[in-house]
Amino acid sequence: MIRIDPKDLSPDALQGLLESFVLREGTDYGAVELSLGEKVGRLRRQLEIGKVVIVYDEVLESVTILPAHELEPKV
């Protein structure tokens, strides 16, 4: 997997990726329902602080977002 710096994406491409991920994942945010914009905002903040990362999977030829710890080398 190849890590992609969000700064390498256009603002529109990044927004589309975040929206696509949120819609695809169907994430449960608890008892309070959040709007798409709120969910994307939370995901964007996680990306900014390095909690999640954008990766390109060469085998699947697709881009996704993963928890950063999943890319850390296993010891």
C-alpha cells in the first residue's frame, strides 16, 4: 500500500474521497444521527491529526482510508 498525502489531492478530489468513504462505510456514530457534512468534518479532522491515512492499494487499484496504526510496521 502506498500512503497518499492529502495535500497531493485537489480540494474537490479530497472532498469526494471523504464523502465516498463515509457513505461506503456506514459508520455508526451512536445515538445522535450526524449529517454527511458533520461525518466528513470529523473524518477530515482525523486525517489532519494523523489518526487516519489515505492509501492506494496497488493490488485492488483502489484508494481508501485506514487507521494510521494499521500501516505501522509490526514488531
